[in-house]
Amino acid sequence: MRPSGRAADEMRTIAIETGFTKHAEGSVLISFGDTRVLVTASVEDRLPPWLRGKGEGWVTAEYSMLPRATHTRGQREAAKGKQSGRTQEIQRLIGRSLRAVVDLKKLGEFQITLDCDVLQADGGTRTAAISGAWVALRLAVNKLMAEGKVAEDPITGRVAAISCGVYQGTPVLDLDYIEDSSADADANFVLIEGGKIAEAQATAEGAPYDEEALLRLLRLARMGCDRIFAAQADAVK
Amino acid sequence: MRPSGRAADEMRTIAIETGFTKHAEGSVLISFGDTRVLVTASVEDRLPPWLRGKGEGWVTAEYSMLPRATHTRGQREAAKGKQSGRTQEIQRLIGRSLRAVVDLKKLGEFQITLDCDVLQADGGTRTAAISGAWVALRLAVNKLMAEGKVAEDPITGRVAAISCGVYQGTPVLDLDYIEDSSADADANFVLIEGGKIAEAQATAEGAPYDEEALLRLLRLARMGCDRIFAAQADAVK
Amino acid sequence: MRPSGRAADEMRTIAIETGFTKHAEGSVLISFGDTRVLVTASVEDRLPPWLRGKGEGWVTAEYSMLPRATHTRGQREAAKGKQSGRTQEIQRLIGRSLRAVVDLKKLGEFQITLDCDVLQADGGTRTAAISGAWVALRLAVNKLMAEGKVAEDPITGRVAAISCGVYQGTPVLDLDYIEDSSADADANFVLIEGGKIAEAQATAEGAPYDEEALLRLLRLARMGCDRIFAAQADAVK
Amino acid sequence: MRPSGRAADEMRTIAIETGFTKHAEGSVLISFGDTRVLVTASVEDRLPPWLRGKGEGWVTAEYSMLPRATHTRGQREAAKGKQSGRTQEIQRLIGRSLRAVVDLKKLGEFQITLDCDVLQADGGTRTAAISGAWVALRLAVNKLMAEGKVAEDPITGRVAAISCGVYQGTPVLDLDYIEDSSADADANFVLIEGGKIAEAQATAEGAPYDEEALLRLLRLARMGCDRIFAAQADAVK
Amino acid sequence: MRPSGRAADEMRTIAIETGFTKHAEGSVLISFGDTRVLVTASVEDRLPPWLRGKGEGWVTAEYSMLPRATHTRGQREAAKGKQSGRTQEIQRLIGRSLRAVVDLKKLGEFQITLDCDVLQADGGTRTAAISGAWVALRLAVNKLMAEGKVAEDPITGRVAAISCGVYQGTPVLDLDYIEDSSADADANFVLIEGGKIAEAQATAEGAPYDEEALLRLLRLARMGCDRIFAAQADAVK
Amino acid sequence: MRPSGRAADEMRTIAIETGFTKHAEGSVLISFGDTRVLVTASVEDRLPPWLRGKGEGWVTAEYSMLPRATHTRGQREAAKGKQSGRTQEIQRLIGRSLRAVVDLKKLGEFQITLDCDVLQADGGTRTAAISGAWVALRLAVNKLMAEGKVAEDPITGRVAAISCGVYQGTPVLDLDYIEDSSADADANFVLIEGGKIAEAQATAEGAPYDEEALLRLLRLARMGCDRIFAAQADAVK
């Protein structure tokens, strides 16, 4: 039995509110249950030095938790003077996941930065961030195309992410914080609409897992991402 | 004529939404027009080293802007590895302003940290932060008192803050970004309900100002803070 | 009664020694009683990137206390690896104050950096720094003009600063350290010769203050700055 | 055809030289072909603060590349003043992988740090580091047991890691640098002797991959890890 | 011929002004010609962690140049966020040199920090700092002894330092900046009154030097330090 | 009697293994007994900004100890976020020593960085680093000349370094860790083949030393460096 009473393959409510802030070219507040992440997409025509003059663009991401997004207050990374390993690992994952569905040549010499700021955390912040970032990116690219700055759509498809895990011996979908903090295994899948995999990460936190469990988690993730793809489609309609 | 069409002594709409996030002991989303600041109050029983064992508490604040709270994306301070002078100046002001209405002895050995994160900026972020922080603090202290951890109310009154400035020769109340970026003088007042002043800061950005202008700005600030005190009272009812 | 035996409107002795060091384009050792600040003005033809090619110059300031300028030794900021919020707040104030009397277009593409290093502290270090910085700036600009590098005088007037405060219920001028550390309110005024105000900052440290007190402090500050303007005039004769 | 001429399921030569340095409790130079990593295991009786007094130990890892381990010189992280996101991600993975085979209660209040320094890089540095770290850990724990400081063996089994990827459409085992830099998908598996999985990470660098490819990569990884388990067994005999 | 017209074995004027600042337990402004260094000795009863509870004290030093102590403005180390290698090398040398004449057991559990801040630089700042630091230390220790906090004099003798170098083929004493910046060899000697050597450092900047030159430089240094020992004796009388 | 049983003028075994790593233009593993340093020479055509366009090159060095090169594990400098004063002092010395035998004009616009990483430490790491760096530099320059990128040999001679010290009253050559940690005086000499001195540093750790001891140490150093010059010659044959 899951603490939330959900079935093993039951996700939390997904909500996507576009236009949550007004300055960014794309802006989304995405919720997976009580996990809420504000994602903005910022378009700049200044590329990182190693990409200049190649006729290509870049998509990158930054991630942060507000200090009191969590049960107890965490120290602010700007005050500590450095980003934790966890933060850096997550923001690298987000950037990589989005680039999996962008043709950087078609984007042209623009950099789009996806800022993912967790306002409230209850498990699954990185997967909500990736799923919301796709929407923010889609909105920003639509704007570039409407303004005639980008001719051909550089986005090749939808990407979404979801966590799953082995909780008290059972593979379950979309872990909340309580499950996440005591799961035996904890996985994040980044999937492309149509069935392909952009990234699979499955970590044993307690006992190691076997191939069958990995496959079962992947199947749960497919179910979850299908729900997210539908919500993304609704959000950008 | 103000760009927004407001009268010289007209404020933007104030909105205060309590309970915006669920983990913090106090949580508020405050808006002054398009400026929106999320303030959380976090109670901890671990004091800074220099205050331990004195039977007193501490109230402090941290401030940050999300990178794309503004018209163009600013670099994330956590990524830069340090907080700007502006950030530090503002968070010192917020902490000082709130301590002006707290009896630290009555608070007892608790530290309350007010995290002020600007989700969207359109001028006046520090004054919205101070005004919202009072509400978050009030909620957190109410909780401490309801739980019997604090016996006597340590909050001695309300505190609010508002910006004013000299815009195209005219003193005006509650500057938005367009006004703020071209004002001749720019002032922030932190006032205590009842008429006293906790902090006055008035800076000439263009031409210096005279005593009469300073007094006129102070009077505008009194009008503005009265509106905020009423909104604070509503919010914590 | 003030600890020093001074009258409420009595300043400490002001001394300004020009040419204290030989390399800088302008150099001053300014004393307000036992507070002693070494200010140098350094002229460079390399502007910050955001100002290049606009035909304008820049005036900026840096501030530091020697570790043992104070009663007990403070940690050296270079050893800690960062400047405190207080340091940054003060150096921003100094730069802003000096720019209030400089026409950056007339200065042309030079940057003048005012380094304010407190050799000994006894209250009022930031106001001594501003007052001394004007002299160092004046000397450096005189040199630029004498060398024909600047055609028209970019300095539009004198600027000086002084602290005042409410000490044991009485508004007093030019706080020393003992007064400063127990004042109810603590103000710093930056005034332009002729009566205008460049910056007013008045902070309640204990009880909040009222409008009358603010005005009384401003009047004391006018008296103090008149004395400083005279000393500045003598120093650059 | 692989650039090295290897078959798809052919690993590079594995070499493990124990006792490469003399001070560490465990020390290993491990080579996967031209990739060479020096791993030392250091035992300390000082635990991180959050673990003290719980009767448990800790196993952690640090990772670094010498500046010229690679084709072109990289900037030294100590000179830059921070560790890259990649470094932090890898050292977190190494620590987690080793803890998967350690019973921290049986280890008792010791911390073992696995320092993995890449002397020469040719792809697969993180997997060589994990595989070598197990040997260094085994040696250090043997020493603790021989000295009577640890009573019961805290190591529950062997752990090894290997990279695989999809190179020019074909799943291949143990990528070298040339393959790694142009692979369509790049995976790292951390396996426990006996068949269980501690960590699976598979990233699409070019085209996304499907479930079948994931399973094929996992099977290649099993073959590779069996070879490494044998080499580890030889090394600690 | 030396640029200053001095003879090869002629020093610049030495001046030592004690009590230059009032808060420190010992305070000295020392000049070697135009090189001026403010040295303060601060006594604290808080020792570094690794020395606590051993019944011994510690003597350490910090060194800094004011940004415009030199011909062109250098970046402030507190603003850069780190001390240069040169700064660290010099402050380690100063600390080591002073400890050469202190019996740390007799000092008892006090730490004395010698802050050496260069107000104006014209070559030889580190040697002026060491020579002045001895005076500041002597004054601080005298104070500790007068207050009965230290029973027996922990200072075992005088220490002084002087630079010499090979300038245009000739060994010369007490290099000024012009000589220093074009010398073939540049040496610093730290000598103990009575003839022993605490530290010798001789660096070839241009052509390497031979044993005879090293001995000649050492003899010049003896002459210079004898002059400094006399000035130190005068200063603390 | 020396702990190792060596005679006062007896060095430890010197071993120089060239080509220890494959990517660097020059690569050497040098051992002085149990002290082992990996030195790589990296050639880049990107010069530091202050040298560009002058038709000259640059030779610089970086130094680091692996965390467990020593008896007890030291904190990794990359993790601490800064290099220690000792590290910076040593790498400045290495760079200076090598530049003493390079004609930077003949080198042309190349920068050669000598990375000296101590794999195992037993005293004398900086002198082994300098002696090995010469070999790595020689190999890298040979490569540049063979490729026709440098026309005339910019290396003017051999440079080597050795430590000596006063151990239990006796001057001895090539201190190992046990001797080094209890020596009365500790010296490092950098000598040029043919007899000239590039750098002499002699520090009293316990009792100060006299001129005779300094000369005796220098003579020991000559004997030691002659051995190293021979080993260098063999290594690059």
C-alpha cells in the first residue's frame, strides 16, 4: 500500500499553467501533485564562446530549489557560494534531455536557457522540471517562429520525464517524497513521444535490483509519460 | 503623466495570498502590481553562534531574484558563486526592518529566516518583500504561540515598506520599473503602524533633491503604507 | 551628555592631509577625530565593458577596513575570500555619492577609482570616506585637466557626508564609536554644497523615530557638512 | 567496424596493480586499455558530522583528472577554484556504487575515502574508477580486519562497472575515447557479482534508443563485468 | 651607478613610528625610503584549533598591499576573492621569521597576528614588514608582560630583514622599485641579531649568479640589518 | 646517523621514466627514493593575455599533491576551492626555475605548462618536480623542433634542484620525510649545469644557522645536482 493510497501505476495530478510570469519568452508552472516547479525559457542571441560562428544554437538549463521548498530549510546555494553536486547533476540532465528533441542547426544562433526553480518539493522535481521545460521551450520557439527569427521548427518531438521506483518490494510510478526517501530503487526515465528513450537512470538505494525490475519500471514510465505528453499537448494548444 | 496612467499618489493593486507553499511555518505570495515576491518564514531552534545561550531569538532575511524575473535574464547568483552587493544590501534591510517590530527576548531561542524570492519584478521588489515578510512572520509566530513554544507575542506592531520617487519633476508613489529606471530620486521608506519610521533611504539618481521633496516623499509613503497595513491585517485575519 | 563631552551639534576635529601617498593621481588622509581613512584616486583609461565606446567616463569606489582598525581584530576580507554585505553597501554608497557631482560626459573615457581604506575606526568611516574621496577626486581631475586630457571641468560641485543619530533621546552630530554602538537611530546624509541632498539614510536601531527627528538630524547634517565643505576647500587650495 | 578493430563484445586489456603507492591503506593502479586510474583507499576514524555517534561508518569517493590526462590540457580544478558538474556527478556515482556492497554498521565508525585520480584517459574513466575502487576498498578493509579494528567483514560482495554504447548503429562493449565521442548512446552499468544491478545509466547522445537496445547494452555489460570480477579476484588473492 | 645615486652599500632612510594606530596592542609605521608599511600586532586568546590545549602560543602574519600602493592600481584581493600566490608566500615568510625569535611555550596560550599593510610601495615591502613586525610584536609582548599575562619574556632576540641584489653587475643593498624590476638577482635575508641567519632566499631574475655573489649579498645584508637592529632598539626604548 | 642509514652526502636512488603518459608533448615519472612525481609538459599556442603579440613564449608550472600522497590524507584542493599558500609558492618556484634556462624569444609564441603531480611523497617533492620538469620540457621542445615549429633550441642548459638541511647538527643531502620534519634548517637549491645558482632558499626551522652552514649546504647541493644532471642526460638520450 502506498502512503498516498495511490495504485502502483497511478500518477499524481499533473497541472501545467502557462504564462505564469510575463517577461520570459516561455513560462510555465508545472505541478506533479505537491511538487511545483516554475520553468522559464529565455532566448538570447549571445552564444557560449565555443559555439559562436557555427550557425547553430544551444539549449541549456539551470535548476534550483528555493530554500524552503522542502520540509526543513536548506542553505541557499547563492549564500554558500556554490551549487551542490546534486544541483549540477540535475541541470545537466535537464539540458541534455531537451537537446534530445531540438535540431540545433534549425534553431540558428540563439541560446535558450531553461530556468527550473522548485517552489515546492514533494519528490520528482527533476522530472517535473524536464516535462515543464519542454512546454516553456515550445512557447519560446513558437515566439521565435512567429517573429520570423527561426524559419523551420527546430523541435523534433515531445520529451517528458517521470520517476518510478521499487517501494516495499513493488514497482510504483511517480514517487512522492515519502516513497522516494525509503525506496529500494529509484529511477528516472526521459522518454520521447513515440516510444524511444533519451535517458534511463536507475539506482539501487537499498538492495540492488534485477533486469526484470528495470523493465517493469520502464513500462510504468511509459504509462506516466503518455499522460504527460497529453498534458503538454493541452498546455500549448 | 505616469506611464501607467496612475495618479501621483496612486498605488498599484496589492494582493497577498497566504499559504502559497505548504512546508514553511509562514508563506505568502505578495504582489504590488506585476511585482510578485514569494516570502517564506522558516523557524529553526538553531541560533547563530554569537546568539546562543542568551535567551534571545533572531530574525533574519535572504533575498533573491529568479534569473528571469526581469526583462532580460540575469546570471544566477548560485552559478556565479556570490551574491551581488545589491542582494546583500536588500537582505540586510529586510532583516533590520522586521527586527524593528520584534522583541527578540519574547521570541526566545528561535531563529526565523524570511526567504524573499522575487518571481516577477516590476519595481519595488524590496518593499514588497518587507511588506510580505511581516505577514509570513506573523503566521509563523502565530504557529509558535499556538504550539505553546512562545508564551507572549513578540511582535510589537506592523511594519510595511513602499518606494516613492521624483519622476519627471513630480513626487510619485510606488514606482514601477519604467519609472524607477528614469527617476531623478528614488526613495524607500519602512514605516511602523502608528506613524514612526524604521528606515528612510532617499537617493538622488539624477539631480539632487531638497528637504521639501524628502518630506513630500515621506508623506506619500505614509499613504502607501496605510494601504499596506490594511492589506496585511486582512491577510492574517 | 555625550561620552566625549561634545555639545549635541559639535563635530570632531576634521583634518585633511593631501599627498599622503605618492603614486596615486589624488591621495588624501582624512580624519574625523580618531577615524582615519586613506583615500586614493586612480585614473585609468580602461573602462568597464558596459561603458566602452560611449564617450563617457565612470567613477567608482572600493572600501575596506584594515583588520585591526577596530577595537578587536576583524578577519581580513581577502583571506575570507569575500567582501561582507556591509563593505559592499558602503562602497556602492561612496561611488553613487561622488557620481552625484560628476558630469561623466565631460570626464570622457576615463575611469576613476576611489580606494577608501580605513586605517583607524572610531565611527563615521563611510562619511569620512565620502568627504575625503571628493578631495582625492578633485586632485586627480585637476591633474587630468593640467595634462590637457580633460578639457572642461567635469566636477559640478562639492559633496560631503556626515553621520548623526539619536543618542539617549537627543539628536547629535558626528557619532563616535561609543555613541554609534548604542544610538537609537543612526543616519548618514550625503549633501551637495548649496543645500541639496544626494542621499539620506536613517535607520532605527532601537526605537523607531518620527518625522521631526528626521528633520532635526538633517539640520545637524547641514551644519556638519558646511564645516567639511570648508575643510575640503582649504585642502585643495 | 570499431576503430580499435575489437569485436563488438570485446573488452580492452584489464590490468590491476595493487600497492602502487605505499601510504594508503589500499592502493591500486587500474587500466582499461590506455585508461589508467590511480585509486587509493584512506581509512580515517573521523566521520562526517551527520554520522557521528550512530555506530556506523561511511564510504565516499573523490574523482579528478590530471590536467593532461586527456588529448588537450584541461584547466586544473584546484586552480579554477571549483569542481565541475561532471566531476561531482562522477564522484557521487562512485561513492554510491561502493556503498551498494558495504554494510556500514559492520564497518563501524570509520570513514573510507576512495580517491580516484585519472593519470591517463581514453574513455571509461568512471567505470575503471569504480572497478578499481572495489579492490582498494577490499585491501583497506582486509587491513582493518587484520588489525582487529573491524570484527566482521562489512563487504557483502563485488561491484564492478563498465561502459557500453551504440556506435554506428551497433551496441558495443567498453567504449574507448574515439567511440565515446561519437556514440549515439552511451551507457554505464554498475553490477553486483551474481547478476543484480546497482546502477544503470543510459543516455542518448545522438538518436534516442529503444528498449531492445537498452537490454542488449545490459547484456554486454554483464559480459564485461564478469571479466572485471575475475580480475578483481586475482588482484586481491 | 644606482638610479637613486646611493652607494652600493647604502641603505635608504629607515623611520619607525610607533603607536601609529591606537587600538592594536602594538602598532608601527615603518619606512624604508618611500616604502611604507603599517604593522599592527593583535593579541587574542583564541588559538588555531591544532594548537589548543598544548600550553603554547602562536605568532602569525597577514600581508596586503593597498590597491594603489604601487605605480598602477592593482585589483583588490578582497574583490577578486582570493589572495595571490605572492601575498601568501610573503605572509608565510613573515610569520616564520618572527617565530624564529619567539619561544612559543613562554608566550603561553595567546595568538599574536601581525597585520602588515603596505600603504606605499617602492621595493622591499616584505623586508620592511618583517623589520616593523618585530617592533609591533615587542610592544605587544611588553603590554602582555606589564599586565602580568606573560611571566617570562618569550622574545629571544631581534630579527630584521633586508633585500639586496645584483644590479647591472654590481651587488647592491636595499633595492628600490626601479632596481628591483631590472635586477639580475634579487635576494632577501632575514637575520637574527648576533649574526645567525633565519632565512636566505636568492633568486636569479636574469642571469644566474655564483657562490661569490651569494656571499657578497649576505655581507651587504649583514650591514643593512645592523642598521635596522639599531633603529628597532631606538623605537622600543 | 640518518634514519635511512645513508651517508651525509648520499642521495636516494634517482629514477626517470619518460613517456609515462601518452597525450602530453613531454611526460616523465621521476623518483627520488619513495618520492614520485608525474610531470607532463603541455604545449599550447594560446599565450596569457599580457604576453600576446610580443613574439615571445612562456613557461609556467602547476603543482599538486594527490590527497593520499602523504602519510595521512590531505583535503583535495579542488574540493576546498583553493590552492594553499604552500602549493602556490612551489609552483611559482618551479616556473621560475625552468624559465632560468629558456630563451623565451627563441621559443616563440608557445606556452608550455609543466604539470607536476605528486603521486607519492617522502620529502623533496618540489626538487624532484623541478628536476623532472626539465626532462619533460626538453622532450616537448624536441618535438616542437622536430615538427619545425621552433627553429633554434630555446633551452640554454640543464637545471636541477635538490634539498639539503641540517639534521641533528649535521648538514645532509636530499632529506627524506623523517629528516625534513625534524631538521633544524631546510634548504632548496636550484642549480644550472656548470655551477651557477638559479635559486637558493634556506630556512631555519629550529635554531638559526650560520654562513658556514649555508656554504656547506650549497656544496652538498652541487654534488646532488651533478648526479641529477647525469640522470637527466641519460633520460633524454
